[in-house]
Amino acid sequence: MTLIDRLESAWYGNASAPWWASLLAALYGAFVRLRAWLYRRGLRRCVRLPVPVIVVGNISVGGTGKTPLTIALAAWLQARGHRPGVVSRGYGGTRREPQLLGADPDPLQVGDEPCLIHAGGVPVAVGRERPAAAKLLLAAGCDMLLADDGLQHYPLARDVEICVIDGVRRFGNRRLLPAGPLREPLGRLQRVDFRVCNGGSAEPGEYPMQLCGDELVAVSGDRRQTLAALRGQPVHAVAAIGNPQRFFDALRGHGLQVIEHAFTDHHRFVPEELDFGDHLPVLMTDKDAVKCRGFAQPHWWRLPVRANLPEAFYEALGKCLDGLRRETGSPAT
């Protein structure tokens, strides 16, 4: 059992965290609280931009569905007449200087999630210094910014905070890293504007979200087939996301016989890793597919998903944004 496996068994199972993890969690908690206090008091610099900034993030490690929600929000804002842009750190990429993504971005340089978001027709800027990257979007004409996975990035001031919660795993043992999966104490939830529960059962004060997708698209090309066409058949399922099990379980929910291949989040694939010695279909997430298009085989398929949320969520968010625009003297739309 690897160290990560051992820790996760403590986070989400019945195992006990190592003694040293508890010690480090106490030190980490003190640092997190001090850092947040310094920003709230204005003792550390926070850059406020002239357009509304919506932060989408979580307080636990692992995949909770932040990127699909960001994509859905961008489409909703466009439908309202806005010109949204997305700012991201670009995890998994080698690029460190701020960059506005061009027509054919390289996921190895700018990260897989920014490329996935950009493929939906939304301007995206990446950079370790997110305020600098955000200014590239302003120069490109964006009038509303979404910060993907930006809840803990306090240097960029925000007007709306949305926290995404894993509805199945929730907060595990509810302890801070590395003794538990939390990036920030649970009390942080009281300071966000919206809580979105991905899967499972939403608790009071949370908006439910479901990730839906039932059509496969060839990783190379535009051939399509339904998941139902593979019902009862064995398939290889590849996932290098924060919570691979969610992808595997979703495929099983459609009646597929899944052979699991889990990789670490943002893993850089090479062709040999996806050669399983047969010609069974290889299914992967959209996020993984953006890194595999250059060497994709005909039997490799990606599963696009969309985030479905209740209309009440969008109505509440719309009222919140309209209030911000009135405060700044801009006309609401």
C-alpha cells in the first residue's frame, strides 16, 4: 500500500491517520487560519478587478466537479449576454508565466482542465499569478471572470464564492491535510455564497448537481456512439482525475463491465500506458482525452459530461450578480 493509499484509507475509511499526519495537520491548520486572517484584515495584498469575479472551488482535495460546473456557468453567462473568461493556475502544465490560450493550446504546457474549458468556446488564461492572468482576459474584452479551483487563492479578490461538495464522500473524516482531506476547516463553508452538492443527497443549504453524459465521442475524430451500445460488454476505463471511482461507477451504472485503470490526477499519458494488449474499447474522461488526441487509436472514446443544476440555483446567482452590477452603477442584464 502506497502512502497515498494509506492516507486515503484514513480519510474515507476506518483506518487511523499516522501520528505524524496529525501533527502536520495541526501545523497546517495554524498556517491556513493565519493566512486567511491576514487577507481578511488587509495585511496581505489582494487584487480587485473592475469586473465581477466568481470563484468555483472546494475545501477538500480530489475531484468534486469544479470544472464541469465552471463550463456550465460560462455557458449560462454567455446566454445572459456576458463575455465570460476563465482564469486558472494550469495545474499539470509546465507554463508558469501568464498566458492567454490560443486556437490550439498544448495541455502539457497549460494544463488539461484549461484546454477542456477552452474547447467550449470560452476565453481562458492560465498563470501561477492569477491576477496577472486575469488581466489578460480583461484586455481580451471579458466582462465577467470565473476562477476555476480558486477558493484558496486569496490574492485574487472575489465577488461570489461557490463551493462544490462531493455528495458521496462528503468531507471524509473531516480533518485537515494530511490527516484528512480538507484544505480548509469546515467553518469555511459558512463564508461562501453558494454550496453545490455533486451527486449523493444534497443537505439543507446546498444546491444539487448531477453530471450527465450518455454519448461517447471518438478521441480522434467525431464518430459517436451511445453508452447503451456497449451495455454488457467489457471495456477499459481510464481516469486520471481527482476521484477516478466516480467515472468507473458511472460507467457501471450504464451496464458496462469495467476494467479499471486509475492514474494520478493530471497524469501525462504515453501511448504504451494505454496499450492493454487487446482491442476492447478504451473509455476515458474528456479531461484525459485532451492529452491523448495526438496518439489516439480508433477504439479510444471519451465521455463528455454536462453539469445539471436546478433553475433555483441560476435564479439565485443571477440576483446576486445583478445586485453587484447595481452597486457598481452598471446596468443589469
